[in-house]
Amino acid sequence: MLQEPQTIRYYQKLTDAMVDLWNRGHRYDEIRLYLEGYLACLRHTNILEPYQIHRLEEDAFRFFHDPSNFELPLPQTETDYY
């Protein structure tokens, strides 16, 4: 579980971007490449400590492997109340 505010912000940006990519028609292989590239950039820039990046990676891959995060919401039908 992520606890550092900066790590949480990166996690939120990453997961939002993955869902956005999915909604724009990209598939799992492309999103996985994006995820791996994002993590590689974090490692390269030394913005976060290695243990923070490792925790972020675990949570991001857990998010990625949960298919419910990439389901399109079903439209809700309006009901008439009389």
C-alpha cells in the first residue's frame, strides 16, 4: 500500500493514463509497454526512492491485471417515476 504523497500522485497519474489509453482504443500490450516505460523513467530520474518505485510498480501491475478497471460502464436507463 502506497503511503508517501508523491508516490500516490504518480500512481494516480499512471492509472488515469492507463484507463485513458484503454478508452482511446489501445490494448493491453500497448498499455503494458506504457506502464513499463513510465516506471523506467521514474527509475532513471531518481525522483523516488527505489523502494517507493518498487511499491508503485506492484500496485500499478495489480491495477493493470484487474480487468474491472478497464470495463466500459454500462449506460443507465432512465426510469420514469409517476
